[in-house]
Amino acid sequence: MKEYQTITEISGPLVFAEVDEPVGYDEIVEIETPQGETKRGQVLESSEGIVSIQVFEGTSGIDRNASVRFLGETMKMPVTEDLLGRVLDGSGNPIDGGPEIVPDDRRDIVGAAINPYAREYPEEFIQTGVSAIDGMNTLVRGQKLPIFSASGLPHNELALQIARQATVPEEEAGEDGDGSEFAVIFSAMGITQEEANEFLEDFEQTGALERSVVFMNIADDPAVERTVTPRLALTTAEYLAFDKGYHVLVILTDITNYCEALRQIGAAREEVPGRRGYPGYMYTDLAQLYERAGRIKGREGSVTQIPILTMPGDDDTHPIPDLTGYITEGQIMMDRDLNSQGIEPPVNVLPSLSRLMDDGIGEGLTRADHSDVSDQMYAAYAEGEDLRDLVNIVGREALSERDNKYLDFADRFEEEFVQQGNDTNRDIDETVENGWDLLSMLPKEELNRIDEELIAENYREDETAETAQVEAE
């Protein structure tokens, strides 16, 4: 191990040093300041005679007299099943007052790409307990399904609700049927200390921490650490999934903070910026995270991702949501208008999408009518939304009886199906039953997306009669 005192420049989170031997990309570096403090970093760029190093703890205290040591290995995450129930910082160090981690193995945080031929097609349902997701945009094991939110919307509450409630249905949970093989990896990047305290308090009070591993990168932590945190989390998830057989749900929040860290580092390196100042390689960088979700043939476990991002200026064409949408299999859209109405969670199902939904709601997994009910509710709600615009022009009295029923459906859909609060856990059967209650507001002849046998079996005749009676009164 060679030690250098050849620092030539310090720029933001980066340190540049001269070397006289080849240094590997991503190699771990220790920098000892003149005050005796040791900081860790990672080689970001290596060329003949000089390397650039990103320092995880920030460059304060580092000057040209500091010593630089190259450790000859890339950053690794110590992994063990005992990580469940632990809280770690953004660099993977325990911060919960518990014992030191005794690892079973140490894994490279970059991970290994899954051979496309070895991937198993995702088609098994994960129940989040949130009707707007389970009923309309079903999450499937091995899928990557992001939540597109915006500043001021309760995406943190939705993330906590999913972390508490997500489970594999009993018939899929194994012989014991209790879902014990399900685990949650929660990776927070650039959140405030207040948000961190809320997350930890909720995890501890609800008992969700017992089956979770929490990584916390706070807003005043170095931005460079933010680029490492999700990779540590995903490395842990891959170990639990593919070595220990867990079905792992990884929640990454907030991807926007992660991308801002990329932009900050790119500016320090004086890179030519891409769209809106973000690095041109941001698409590749995000894909390296998102594509670590999936299933592998012959392995019991799975890695499912729910990345959460806040769209700057509520702009879904911004580079971060735009690139995320290209890589992932759909999106859950949160809506400011629904939030202002007090709808919890404020999920707008119309622009939301789960491209793998049809594969995850097959017969024997949930009710056989799940897909038909979802399609019919989507069409009815979309028509009700269009009619709301018309009402603003001509008034409700000018609409037909049929149109008024669709308007009532749209209102009740938001108030009874989407609205459920942050503490209500609905299983998939309850979600589908609620869907039939709402669809029974409409005449049978309007249910043109559902098989006639299912209509005969599930349509509530008394719903339309009750509605007619209320209208008459």
C-alpha cells in the first residue's frame, strides 16, 4: 500500500492527486488530514499520472499536506441476515446503538448485472394494502414501479404505509403462510433530520423495523455519500433475495436528491452538462440502479423496487421523471388537486400505469375478475373526469341521467376507493369488493368491459335502486 502526499487541487467534494502507478476506477481511498482525521473516498476518474477522488465525508480539513492511501479494492457492503432490524447511515455504518455488524460476506456495491437469459418474468403479486395501487396499478414481484410526486405532497407517508403493509399474499407466502419471507430495504437520500426522525419513529412504533433494513442519508451529509447509499441498499437486497430467499421490497427516496448529487459532482469535475445541467450519463447511472430489480431463474427470492422522486416544478417532462419513466415499468402519479381535497393517498389513477399488472393478477392469485373490474373503473372514472369539465361550462342540469351517474361515480371513486387514509390496510379481496360496489352504481349495459357471467355473479342490484331512491328524495 503506497502513501502519497501529492494533492494538487481540492474542488468541492473532489480531491485531485498525482500518482506514479495505475489506480483502479472505484478504488477505495483513505485520506489522513494533518489533524489526524481519516476520511474515506472513492476514485472517480483515473488517468495517467493523476486521479480524482470523491470524498464521502466532505473535504473540510483536507489540504495539500494530507496523506492519500489507495487500498486496492472497491467499496464493499458487509452483508448478513442479522442486518434485518438495523438502522445504518448513508455509508452503511450502524447508527442505532446496536452491536457492530459481523458479516457473513462482503459484497461489491456495484453489483453484477443479471444476465437477461437468467431473468425470470415477473408475474407474482405483491399486496401493498393501498387500493389505488393494488386495484388499479398492481405491483408485481421483481418489478420497478416508481412513485412520481412533487414538493409538498405526502409521498413520505405513502412510502411508510407501503413499508408497513406490503406483503406476499398468504397463498404465496410459503408453507407457514405468514409472509415471514418478506423484507423491506428502506433507503433515504438527502432527507431532513425531521423526516428521518418521523421515519424511524414510525418504523419502531409499528414493528415494521423487525423485517426492515434502513439506510439514512441526511440532507447535511455530504452529497457524495448520496451516490453510494442506494448501492449499499441494493447490495443488501440482492444478498437477502438471492442468497437467503427473501422477497425484498426496496424503497428509494428521494431519487431527485440523488440526481442533484450527480449534478453537483459533475459540476465539480467541470463536465459538459446535459439537459438542465444534469450529467449526460444520468440515464446510464439511473439504469444501473433500477435494473438491479428482478428475479433469477432457480432462485427463490426477488428484488422489487419502488423509487420515489419529487418532480421539480411538478414537471413530468423534467429529466429525472422522464428518464425514470423510460427505464421502469410504469409509474404511480400523486396529484396536487386530490391532496388539496384531503384524499389520502392522493394517487391519480388516470396517468398512473403498471405495465406488468395483467401478468400479476392471474386466476388463483386474486379474484379472477380483478382485471375486468380495474378496466371498467378506469374507463368510468375517465368519463366522469371529462364530464366534470363539461359541467363547468353548461352546468349539471344540462346533462343526461346517464352522465350524472358517471359524475357521481367519479366522486365516490375518489372518496371511497382512492381515499383510505394512511393507516388503513385493505387486502385485495376488499379492494375488488369495493370496486363492485362502485360499479353497481352504473346500469348493467354500461359495464361493457366485464364478462357477463361476472356481472351476473357480482353486480349489486340494490346499489342502483338505493341510488335511484336517494335521487328521487
